[in-house]
Amino acid sequence: MSDPGADSHVALDTMRPAYEGPPASLWFLGIVRIGVLFLATAGTFTLGEKGWLQWEYLLAFYVFGLASSLWYLFTLRRARGVSTLLTGAQVLVDFGVVAATVSFTGGPQSSLTFLFVVVILEAGLLMGVLQSFLIATLAAVVMFSQVVSPSTTVIKPDPFALWYNYVIALLAFYLTASISGYWNQRVRRMQQFQHEILDNLNSGFLIADRNGVIISSNRAANAVLELEPDWASGRPAAEVLRVQSGAECPINTALRLERDFTSYEFLVLTSRGNQKLLGLTTSRIYDSRRHVTGIIASFSDLTEMANMRQELQRHDRLAVIGELAAGLAHEIRNPVAAIRGAVDELQNNLSERTMAERLTRIALRESDHLNQIVTGFLDFARKPSMHRETFDVRGLVREVADWMERRYNTDRLTVRVVAPDVVCAISGDRSQIRQVFLNIAKNGIEAMGEQGELSMVVTRRATTIDVVFDDKGPGIE
């Protein structure tokens, strides 16, 4: 059976960018190519020694080459990269235009034969050593045909000088092919070495330019984000690294604020719609003038670790619940005993109204205490969810003060509230914050032996709101 992924691998190989450097270089090359075509057109029209018919043919070549160059730039702008196939086609078009130009301007005696060197250099730098030698060989064949069958409209040169110029041109062609191919191979090996290093790392890496467009991604990044190989190249970072909450992509944030992230945790949506927790660190890339040229984002998949963390927390919680359950019987026994004693006394003192009211208050107080113990245990065991809301904390403090006065109901205890006349709005779970305030107030009152003054002071500051509990107890060593 054939490998079902073989065809897709070949397709990806065909569409892989031929040049992986900065797109600005390709833009510069395309603009220079168009400029050379205009200059060659003007020069040929002025210096051409053949008739108008031949000029029409050459003009057609130039128009075709110009259209091809414009299409090349359009593809580069749309895709932020060009495939090997399109680059090879553009190089062949450039070679055809140069061959026609040399042929119509004197063949081996043309002053424009140096343009062959430019095309060979282009092929070597953009495609590789094999392609540069192929273009050099084609140029040598074209020049050889011009030497063997020189133009009859020009003065026939000395054969020795003709062949000597041809040999020099031949050496220049293959020397250019060797140099350009060598540098292409060197750059490709360095890129391959870098890709191999990144691909063998467990952390995901995304490399983006200063505009937040992804230049490269390693194998781990594709696996974590569930992307196809080379899919991310040329796409905006926000399209590759999609934040689950809809917030700005951290890569764009780091570039915009000029501030790097360190171990920043956030939820991301993969290409298949799965949700993962990532820990991301960014590092901006600078040039020699300290200008930002790009950014490297490294990240790890923390989803499994987060699940393990929650599982450990659950086990720890269950262990604590077991310990609390063991001591819960003792906590419940005291208020139950008090309620039992109050009810027994109440049976014998129903006729005495004052005693009955006092015993009833004791029973109600201990019932509330018992309810608090059970509620607190259940809240801890259930791990209640937070219901965030915005409210005025002054009203909550007064509510806690009233509850404490009703609970203890003694002239020896005073609960005082000091609050400003302006609204002190905070955001949080009102029920849980109320429980915190109740516990703090209860501890303060018990520390004073249920007598003295407990002050609850609310202060509004520039960015915070303080709630201070002040009691007259002995304090903690």
C-alpha cells in the first residue's frame, strides 16, 4: 500500500517558500528587476541596430517580463512568501528576457551580456546551486550559438577575440553560479541546523517579525496548537495563537507594549477547537541599532500539569476534610449539649418569663453556632463557586455589626462602625466576604472575653478600600 501522506508531503514541499529570509529583500529584488527592464527597454530602443520588426519582438519580451515581475510582487504581498515553482518560473522568464536582449543587441559583442550573471546570481541565491549551474549552462549554450553563428549586421570580429570573450564569459557564468550556490547552501544548512535544533526541543517556538506575522514554527508548536506543518508561516500571530478569552495575542501585546512576558499562563484554542493551558515566554529580537526586528515566543503545554495540580489539590482537600470530620463531632457536641441543657431548664421554668426568655436565647444562639459549624464544613467540602458582584462594603460592615450585637446581646460589648459618607464599592463574592468579616469579628470579640469595644473602620483610598477590625483583646504573642 502507498503512504497516504506522501502526496500531501510532496504538495507541501512544492509550496514551501524558496526563500526564507525577510520579505523586504524579495520586494527589493522585484523592484530592481522592473527598473532594469525599463532601462533595458529604453537602451535597446536608442542603441538597437536592427529594424523595427525586431524591436517589436524584443518589446514583447519586455512586456511579458514586466507582467511576470508584477505578478511576482503581487503574489509576495498576498502570501508573504513565494513557492519554489513560482520562483523558478520567474527566473526562467528573466533568463528569456536577457537572452532575447543579448541576441537583439549584438550577441557576443553586446554590452548587456553581464545580465546573464545577474540571472545566475538570482537563481543561486533564491533557489540553490543546482539551479544556478543550470542557468549558467543555458547562458553558455546561448552564447555559444551566438559565437558559432554571429550576426551579419555587425562587423565580423576577430575569431580569437570572439572565442576569448566567450571563454571569459563562460568562466564568469560558472564562477557566479559557484559563489551564489555556495552561499545558498551555507544559508540553507544554517537554516536546516536551526530548524533541527528547534524541532527537537520539547517547547513550542514561534518566530514572528516586528509586525506580528509568523515567520517560522517548530514541530512542538505545531503539535501543541494542532497545526499542519508550515501552516503558520506568513499568518498573523493572532490567527495562530488564539486566546480563548478573546483578549489580544501575547505576541502582539509584547510588540505593542515593548515588554516581554515571562511564564505567562493563558488558555488557547487550537485549530481543532480544543482548549489548552499554555505557559509562554517572549524575547524580542533587536538589530545593531536596538530596533525591534522580530520576536521569539516559546511556550509549553501546561494542560496536563494543571490537571495533575487540580487532582493533587482534590486529594489534599479530601485529606483535610477527613481530619475536619474527625474533629467535627467535638465541635458539634458543645452546642448540642448547651441546647439540651437549655431545653431541660426551659421545661422546669415555663412559668418564669424572664428565665424562659434567657434559656430561649441560649438555645437560639447555640443553634446558630451549630448551623455555622455545619455550613462552614459543607462549604469547604463542596468548594463553592464564586459569584462576583459589585456592592457597597459599608452596608456589609453594618450588617455584620448588627449580627454580632444580636448574637451576643450584652451591655458589656459595643460594636462600633466608622465609615465615610461616600460609596465604597468593591467587587467580589459578597457571601464569602461576609463570612470572612464574621469570622474576624467573632475572633476579636472572643479575644476580649465578649466585653469591650470592637471597631470596624472603613477607609477609602486612591486605589483600595481598607476594612480594619480593632479590638481590645490581648493580641497574639
